[in-house]
Amino acid sequence: MIQVGQTLCGKYRVEATLGQGGMASVWQGVHVATGRRIAIKVLDDRFLGNAHVVARFGREARAASSIHHESIVEVLDLDRTEDGAPFLVMELLQGETLTQRIEKRGRLSAAELVAIADPLLDALHAAHEAGVVHRDLKPDNIMLVPAGRRGEKVKVLDFGISSKSDEVSSLTTTGSLLGTPHYMSPEQARGRTDIDRRADLYAMGVLLYECAVGAVPFDAENYNALIQEILNAPPVSPRARGAAISEAVEAVILHAMSKDRDARPSTAEALRDELLAVAPPPLPAASSSGSYPITDAPLAERKSMPTLDAAAIELEPVRVSSSPPRAPSLQLDGAAVRRISQRSSRVSASPPSTRWGRVALASVLAIVALIAVVRFVVHPMITAEHRRATTSAP
Ligand SMILES: Nc1ncnc2c1ncn2[C@@H]1O[C@H](COP(=O)(O)OP(=O)(O)O)[C@@H](O)[C@H]1O
Ligand SMILES: [Mg+2]
């Protein structure tokens, strides 16, 4: 049993509790020698006798460490407490989970959704290319970490039931039945053992659906009914449930959620490309830093934002992003349309201040010309006339 103030292996001091998952507790701590703040995930005592679960813990550490991606939580160490409980040490993430974000905001806008999906799919692609399938993607396992003026970073956690394609999957078959089944792909729900990256793409589809709608696509009274829905029920369209996204973005989400895995995009990269081709591009800070500015517009305001298809608006002469367009069509939300109309009014007509400047300049020139006429034409004529009159007088 871990307690605040305890030092693990003489190296890591436990400072506060961070979270409790299905099988482990997560604590904030400090690496005593360097002072670095860290997170410590400790397997619950009740699982210490379960060799499968203990083995899975080691796999989590190895899986996460093998990927090296800025959007995947960094695992720094793996050890055991004096009581024999395995624990892993991670970089400390200070932010909120995607679950907390959805609870706080309800529905996310298309731009927010893309800002999260873009780095997430990039990280997932890196994991898949390293031979790791996460198998438990859900908003609880995604952290959003403020990154100052650059927006926020997205981090994938919890490779606890991940599988390496070259390893036997008996451990992970048990694991896939733990926790919430809402994000479980139809092939996992059917109990197939040859699970591959496409199961993660299905979970990404469900996760994006939930971001857009504020609720998961399938829910039921009990586990069996939920599995039946996952296997057989077509999802209700996100837009019909109030999602503020375009038809094209909706189609991408539903594509990822295809029940037949052969019908889904074949890689996370392909899914990312599909989404970026139809969605608002990430805001400029995203590209270089890997972090994304997220709008803080209140939910009520964002709900009322219209979404428009690119075909319905005139894009020239304005470019929405400084980077080259990724696809011929763009889908823009209300804020983007407002930005465009402001920018196009700037290029197509002079601002009022410039027009008034011109009027004032013309008036000054006219007055100067009038004075010149009076001074050099009218005045000499009057003077000459006056002289003539005085000299001709008797
Ligand atoms: N590196 C971390 N930094 C900060 N909080 C974390 C970190 N890792 C996990 N957490 C918190 O602990 C919770 C459970 O962690 P997770 O790895 O998902 O454990 P479990 O396998 O038990 O679900 C997370 O939802 C998050 O709130
Ligand atoms: Mg978790």
C-alpha cells in the first residue's frame, strides 16, 4: 500500500495522489536525486499474485518506451516497491484528461476536434509502425497539457493492454475485456485474437464521435446489450445528435467506425489525411511545436456557430492558412468565415480613415489654390485699378 511521504527504492518520494484506474493507482512524486517531478503508477496489491497482470505491467513500460513520440507519455523507469508491487515512473503531465474536457465543454467544435485528432493520429501511427497496438484508446487515456502561449499538448497514456504484433496475445485478450467496452471494436467484441491497428482506428472513430456529440455512439443497460449494439447497430449520425461539424467531417468519423475493419482507413496516417482534407486546418502554432491553440469560446457561443461547406463560400483572394492547402476543399466554421470576410473587406476596399484623409488633402490643396489666385491675380488687379483711379483723379 502506497502512502504520501513514502520513498520508493530510495529514489522516488510520493507526494500526492493523481488518479485511480482499474488496476493501478497513479501518484505524483519527485526523483529525490535530481528533484524532477514525476508520476508513479503502482499496481494494486490485489493483483500481485496474478502473473498475467504483473507481466502486462512490464509490457506497458516497454511498449510506451519503444515508440518515442512527443504525444506519447514518456516512461522513465520500471521497478518494484519493497512490498514487491511493480511500479513505473513517467513524466508528470499536468493538465486534464479528454474525459474531463468533454464533461466540462459538452460538444467540441470541429477545430478543437482536429487539434486533438491530428497529434493523436500521428502518435498512433508511430506506435503502429513500431508494432504496438494500443487496444484501449479512450478519452480517459488521453491527457491535454497546457503549453503556454503555444496552446496545449496531447499525450496518449496507458499502454497497459497494448499488444506487440510479434507477441502472443493471450495476455491482451484478457485485458481487452477489462474496463469500459464502449470503444471496443466489433472484432474485439467478437473475441477475435488477430487484433491489429484497425481496432485502434475504430476506437479513434468512437472517441472523435464522442468529442463531437458529447456522448458515445453506443450505450446500453448491460454489457451484452452493448456488445450487440457494437456488432449490429448503425451509429446515429453525429449531426443528428447536434454535432457542430460538417457532413464531410462526419463521414470521416463514421468511416473510421466501420464495423468491417477492411472498410476502415488502413492506417492512422490515412485517417489523419482524410480528416485534415475536410476539416479546418490546425492553427499556425501547431505545425512546429506539436502543440495546438484551443479555443476558449464558451460552449453556448460555439454551439451557435454555423458550419459551412467550402463550396458555399468564395475563398479568393484569402488564404486560410499560411501552409499550402492540403486538399481542394476546406470546411470552415463560423469564426473562420468571419475572419475571411474581415480580411477580404480589407483587400477589396479602402478603409474609411484613408478616404477621409484624401478628402482633407483635396480641401487643403483647393484652399491653397484659392489663396494663390487671390494673392497673385485678383490682388494685383485691384491694386493696379486703384493706382489708375488715384493718378487720373484731378
Ligand atoms: N504521467 C501522468 N501524469 C499525470 N497524471 C497521470 C499520468 N498517468 C496517468 N495519470 C492519471 O491517472 C489516471 C489513470 O492512469 P492510467 O495510466 O490510465 O491507469 P489505468 O491503467 O489504471 O487506467 C489517468 O486517467 C490520469 O488521470
Ligand atoms: Mg487508463
